[in-house]
Amino acid sequence: MPNSPEQPTLNSYEPLSHAVLWIMGLYVPTIFLSIIIVMYAESNPQIIDTAKWLTDGDVTTVFSILMAIFTVPLLAYGTRNLSTKQRLDYFALQHRFNFNEFKPWLMLTLVYIVLSYLINILLDVRMPQWMLDMRDTIDYGWLSLLSVCLIAPIFEELVFRGFIFSKIERTRLRKSGAVVVTAIIFTLIHTQYDGIVLADLFVLSVLLSFIRLKTNNLKYCIAVHMLNNMVSALFLI
């Protein structure tokens, strides 16, 4: 497996507070975008029920895409002092996608998906009502699939297993801390879920972070994330 880029010495570790501030800063575009969308809904006389409009499947999809568009420039700004090669190293995008190297992670992902499915059946975990409502209000299915199966996996992996992972591992928490902290943050942002679903999501988060740690190749994390979201989308249809 490819070696990770050279890590800083103990004396050159970045302050943890610096990483925390950057992680918090990544959510600024989302906050502003949320405010703008709510203001638009409140000022539009054609929108009678703002709360219902905000949970519409197509509105949610567009919001997710816009969130990615407005957040990605921050990732570029946060690595502005790096050369192209250093930036690729930072996001773990410097290595090619090698299917033979990816196969063990693919098999592990399939095992996770099957076990997750069986556990959900045994525990009689139902699809959250808000997801069913969202599904029923989607008019542009292709856009929703594009967002869930392509844009979201790429965007979320660039943010979490790319930018945030590298920020954390350059603090005194090091690589092991990067795996745990990244997985926790990724799970916590999905507060729309609860109970066993959140636990399931945490396992996926740890798996993705572990793949990032062991391969230093974000492309494998993106592929696993895409596969998981595709399977989830199939169950939602």
C-alpha cells in the first residue's frame, strides 16, 4: 500500500485549536445558505408553508448541491499555501485508483452492507418518516440520485477524510485521533437520524476513516461512500 506523505515532527504539530476553528469555519457557508433560503421562502408569497417547503425533496437536493458548491472554495483557501503536489498529498489524492488494492476494502464494505441490512431486519428498523416524505416529494429523481450517489460522496470525503482528517492528524492527536475524531464529527452532522441508524452510520464512518489511514488514498473512500449511498438509494426507491 502507498506510503503516506511525510508527517511533521513533534515540535511542528499544529495547535488543536487551529484545527477546531477550521472545522467550525467549514460550516459557515451552510449557515449563511440556510439563512438565505429561509429568507427567500418567507418572502415568497407562493410558498404558503415554509417548513413544509424546506423539507421538499427537490429543495433539499438543491440545498445539498449548493452547500457543496459554496464550501469547496474554503477547502482550496485552507490549502492555498501548498503547491499542487502538496495539495494532492494533503487530500490523499496523489495515488491512482488500483482495483487490486481496492478489492479487500470493497469486500469489507460489502460485508458491512450485508450485516447492516441483516441487523436492520432483526431489529425491525424502519425507514424514518422524514425520508419517506422527502421521497414522495421528489420530482427530479435524476437530480436527487446525482446528489446522493455522486456529489455527496465526493464532497463529504473531501471535507472529512480529506481536509479534516489531515488537519487533525497534524495535531498532537495524530493519526489515531484523526480516525476517531473524523468519524465522530461525520456521525454528529447526521443528527436527522437516531438510534441504531446513527450507530450504523458511526461504523461506516470508522470504516471510511480506517481506509483513509491504511491506504492514504481518498479515491477508495469516495468509492466506498458511493457504493453505500447507491445501495441506500435503491432501498428508498
